[in-house]
Amino acid sequence: KNNITYVKTMLDAYSGIYSKPAEDELVLHLRLGDVIEGSEANVTTMLSKGADPAHNVNYQSAILSVNEYLNNIAESGLQKVSIRGGSHYP
């Protein structure tokens, strides 16, 4: 299966348990734990300027600042934002 087919299969399997985002909803997934905790930047720098994640040098500046997220959200025209966080650490 390709990735899209797999994602659709997962969404269909969990459709009765979890609700799908609304058409005008942005789901912002923050990858916490290894990416944030292992970064050389401190929290203040991450929030104000963004940062490089710890997990992969190919994702330079992949941690956006709060202002970048807010600007992207405003430009999207979406009416609702849901924030989720996930970590590979227990």
C-alpha cells in the first residue's frame, strides 16, 4: 500500500473512536520529546525564533516560532485550531 492508502485505512478503522477534523479546522501536531528535548535550543528560543530539531540534520529550522505558526494559521483562513502533542519517549 502507498502512504495515502495506509492513512485512509487507519482513519477508517478509527473513525468510530476519534472524530475527524472539520473542513475549517487545522490540526497542529507538535512532536515533543526527542525532537524538542534533544535540541540545542532552549524553550524561549524555540518559541520566539524557531530552532533546529535534534532528530535529523536534514530538517534545519523545522521547529517554527509561535509567530510563524500564527501567521500560517491566519493566512489559511481556517476557523479552528486543534493542538496535539506526541513524544517517542514514555
